[in-house]
Amino acid sequence: QVQLVESGGGLVQPGGSLRLSCAASRRAFSLNTMAWYRQAPGKQREWVGTRISAGTTTYEEFVRGRFTISLDNAKNTVYLQMNTMKPEDTAVYYCVFPRYNEWGQGTQVTVSS
């Protein structure tokens, strides 16, 4: 019913910042829980953070205090602001509606000097 498209990935130095976007094809984030996941090569997919429809967010311990999920409802877009980035943040990042198992295509984030 709804499609998700991630964008904003790229190369950033340690300590730098990136903002990822997760755009939905229609209004959805005010109605559904969404989550960010990431997967590094050779590693299991791991949970990054969750935003419920009411706006409350939770984060994995390693990114807590550095990453922030926010919503621009007019644009049907959720953002993942990533600050003070570390090499360990290198991964493909995905947004998802867990209830519907609806995933975006992912966007590559590389943190390197």
C-alpha cells in the first residue's frame, strides 16, 4: 500500500554528520510505527531506532544521544539525523514499517577518514 525510499547516504569523516531521508508514497508516519535498521557487510541486521505514530522515539544504546529521528509530515518524510559519526556506523541503512514488513531499498553510509 505504501512505498518507502531512503536517500541521503554517502561518505562522511568520523565526527561528521549525515541526514538520511525516508520518504513515503503517501501519508503514513502519523499513522504507523516506523523503524530504522542498518546492516554492515557480513553482519546481522541491527535495529537503530523506532518512532511510533504519536512521536515517541527510542534508540539503540550505541547511537543514543547521537542519532535523532524526526518527521516532516507535510512531506511524508522521516529523517535520521546522525551526528558525531563513528566508523562503526558504516552500513546500509533501511527504513521500515514493521507491522507491514514494508522496507525501503536502503542507502549506503560510510564513515571513514
